[in-house]
Amino acid sequence: MALYKDPSEQAIHCPDRGYQKPLLGCLACKKFPCAAMNDERMTVLERSPFVQTEFNGFLTRRKKVLLFHMTDGSYKEAPRGFDVDKPDLGMLEDVEEVLVVGKVLVKQIRLVPRPKEERAQIRTAMSEGLAAQQKPGIEPKKQAMKNQRKRKVA
């Protein structure tokens, strides 16, 4: 039975360290994401069953936004020309309150490799799935050659 080989385990050259390491090892690096990380490699990591997402906290962004709380209970963003110091009374007809939002919290998520025990369980489960897909009694190399012959004939 062949073991499942995940694309996130492929070796890449690390420009910062100067040696080959698995793509999965990049997640533990302090310089992640670096110049070696392109969009294709990021999608490989995101889709890998050996990687999980972890909540890392909130990033605070200061942004002043004015919201109108209307008398019917809905919220509307204030128009750009609205001045808090000298408001236009025509704009404030149906407004109950003017809310000033000075801080926006953005959720931060990071990719973390799963523990070795979980990766081993996933690898054995995926390997068993691959073995079930192959025809019984035919070795994988022979089956690949047989598939190539079918392609040439077709």
C-alpha cells in the first residue's frame, strides 16, 4: 500500500535560510509569508488537510465613520459632506441619533500545521482511500502502464 503524499510536503528552496525544506515547514517561520511564497503555494497550503486555521485575535484599525440611527430603527451611513460641528437640520429630519465609530476590529486568522498524530491519521485514511481506488491484484506501476496503453489506443 502506497502512503499518501500531500502537495504541502513538497520540498522548496528557502531564500532566507538557504536550504531545502517542506512547504509545510514555512508556516512556523517568523518571516512567513516570504518571497518564496506565491499564490499557487498559498492555495496548496490552504487546501491541504494537514493545515488548520486558527484565530489569532483582532487587528485594530482606526477609521472614523458616521452612522445615522433612524427613527424606524435602521442605520444609514452619513453623507460625505455631513459636519458634526455644524449639522444641516434638513439632513437630520428622520435621524434619532448620530453615531461616531472610531475603531474597526478586523479578524486575523493564521494557518497552523496540524499535530503529527493527526497528520498520521489523515495520511493513513487517505492512503487507504487510494488503495481502494486501485484495482485489486494489479501493482500501481503496472496499472499506470495499463492506463497509458488505454490512452494510446483511444
